[in-house]
Amino acid sequence: MNKQLKRVLVLSLAVLFIVLGLVGLVLPFLQGFLFLAIGILLLSLYSPTVRHWLDTHTVKYPKLHRFVGKAEAWVVKIFGAPDA
């Protein structure tokens, strides 16, 4: 897959999930937190700032930090590693 196309696809999915998450925080039938978490995880693949924020806020909780690492590895397995 083309690098630019993959980047646009992942960033578009990240924004879509974040918007769904924000809507889900208001609507009772939509799981807002889950969509926000997926969107932030996707966004952290291409944004060093979001990646740093995610690392600094999950390192206090070792189980959550391990889960984020596993989830990131799973996302990288699906979409491929981001190119620097």
C-alpha cells in the first residue's frame, strides 16, 4: 500500500473514532470511552506528541501501560508499522 494513502487512511480512521467517542460521551447508547481510546491509539502511530502523552499518562498504571503496548502491537500488525 502506498505510504501516503496508508497515512491518510489511519489518520482519517483516528479522527472518525475520536468524533464518535465525543458523541458517545453525550449519548447513552454509544460507548464513548472505547471509541476515544481507539482513536487516540491510532493517532499515536503518526503523532509523536500524542504518543508521548499516551506514554506519560499510562506509565503510572503498569497493567494499562502493558495493555496499550499490546494494543499498539496489534494495530501495527494490522496496518503495518508507520514509516519515519
